[in-house]
Amino acid sequence: MENQKEKVAIIAVKREKDNLDLEELKGLIEALNGEVVCTLIQKRKNFDPATYIGKGKLEELKKLKEHYNFETAVAYHKLTPSQIRNLEEALNVKVLDKSDVILEIFKRRAKTKIAKMQVELAFLMHKLSRLRGKGIYLDNPGMRGKGETLLEIEKRSIKQRIYKLRKEIEDLSRHYELTRESRKKQGFKTVAIVGYTNAGKSTLLKALTKEDVFIKNMPFATLDTKTKKVYHKGKYFLVTDTVGFIKDLPHELVASFKATLEESKYSDLLLIVIDITDKDWETQYRTVKRVLKELKAWDNKKKLVVLNKVDNFISDEKDLENFYHEICSLLKKENIPYIFISAKKGWNLEKLKDKILELLEEKS
């Protein structure tokens, strides 16, 4: 998916409790300049161990290939090495899964040294997980054990590089920790902006700080954390934008981007930005909560939910006071304060800054 648009087919298995977000996957593919020409969904209890989808659906996919002439097939779930091999042989196209697509986006977006190292780490962890199932068919029948030996050499080389990268990232993390400690000694209060990619986090950072921030309407437009100072009513605080979330974020990405996401762990306040126009925003909120809990960056932390893009529902800021959206019982039940804003149009930003100062000065 480079310069020319590549025709892509999405394939997905919907198990009983699965809540697939195919629009999100489509957006990720489009971020790589791919064009989704067809989608095939199969309802079944479990993935087919050989080809992910069943034999009947595979035949259907072959016909779709003849009709649409797609060059790549992207599976919604993580595929095994044998599933990829079997699908590629059956379809004669490149086969990827959602993790592959996200990793490729991350690779293209990484700009700073630590972001590049984290992306490389994620790639290697992903590659290692794929190599684990390859020993059998890498063996050359005429040279017993040779393929396995080559595989072990490759695995050892990857593990050594992973070890080195982890150490380098750890060293950089310690540097960030010293920076955070220095800020605390100087009395700086810190706010971490967290939320889904495309929720408007960078737009909010720019609106709060009045400084230039790279903004583009695409998943993971930037992977690098940015910290800016905000002045309000004679006081100031620091705001850090973090890497965006997506549904079912691959485990290797959460692990490798821990150093970046740790900004939220050490912040005084979490600003959870939600795109209120997304019909699935409650699920997105739960995903953010779950990942931050994994990083021990949720419990005993001050939080403010920012419901963004309200300008898609009303035409004037004056209507904000009369704007009533059926807020799910979720936020009320959790007793987390929330505020409606439009980062794009600057609506309610003064009230947002008031609320941030109020929460930062509030005793824990």
C-alpha cells in the first residue's frame, strides 16, 4: 500500500461475543493508501485453524477476487503463520492481519528516536510470535534439521535485538522519569491527554496551548508525545498528548509503547478525550480504561472526560447549555466529571481550563 491505491479485501470471522469494528479497520487500511473493494464476514463459533474462514467462504472469497481483482486480503483477527500461508496459496494475493496494518502505520509515522525504537520492538515481537509456528514447514525434506537450525538462528538474532532495544528504551524511560521529577520539584502540574486516535487529541492540545501541533484526520497521525505549557487565570500547567488507542490494540504495541503511555501514569490528571459523534464511543472509553488499568495508570487518578466534536450536533456555542445528549449511565455510575466541547471551534474551552485547574488544585 504505497503510492498507488492498492485494492484490498477485508475478511472477518464474527464469533458469538465478538463486536467487530470494520469501519475502524477500513480507516486503518485507507491510512496506508489502500482501497477496500469488498468485505467478507462469516459467522462461526471458532476460527478455522487452517484458513481462518471456512472452506465455503474461502470459495466465495476466490470468486470475489476474480470480480474485484484485489491484491491484498486483510483479516480482522490475528492470523497464525499457517493460516497466512494457506490463504496466500489459495488466493494468490498478499495476506495481512489487523496487527500488520497497524504496525506498518506506526512504522511510517514514527519520527523521534524513541518512537522508532518502540516501533522496531513491536515489529520484532510480532515477527517472533509468527516464527514460533514455522519450524515444521521451514524444514527442507532433503536436509533434515537444516531449516530448524536456520529458524533457531533467526529467533536468537531477533531475541538479542529485542533485549538491546528494551534496554535502550529503558534508559530513555529513566531520562523521561528524571524530567518528570524535575517538573514536580518545580511545582508543575501535569495533564495527560488520552483517548482514541482521531478523537481530536492533537486539535485539543493546539486549542489549549495556541501552539502549532501537527494535525491530520487519520489514525495515528503522530506517535510522539508532545508536552506544552498552558496559562490560565495567572496559573499554568503542562499538557502532554499521548499515542492514540484503537479497539483490540495488539498486545505487542501496548508493551512496546509503554514508555510513551507512561506519561499518563505519572500525570496529575487524565483528560480522556471522546469523539461524541462515534456511535461506539462507550466501547472506546472502556478500551482506554482497560489499557490504562493494565499500565496502573487509572486507579486513584484524577480524571475528566472531554466529550469532543459537539459542533456536529449543534450550530452555535450558545446552544451548549441547552444541549442534552443521552449520556450513558456509565460515566455517572463511575462518578467521573465530564464536559462537552468543540476543540475545532474552541467551544467551552475556558470552562474546560477552569475545570482542569479546579481538579488539579483539589486535594486527593
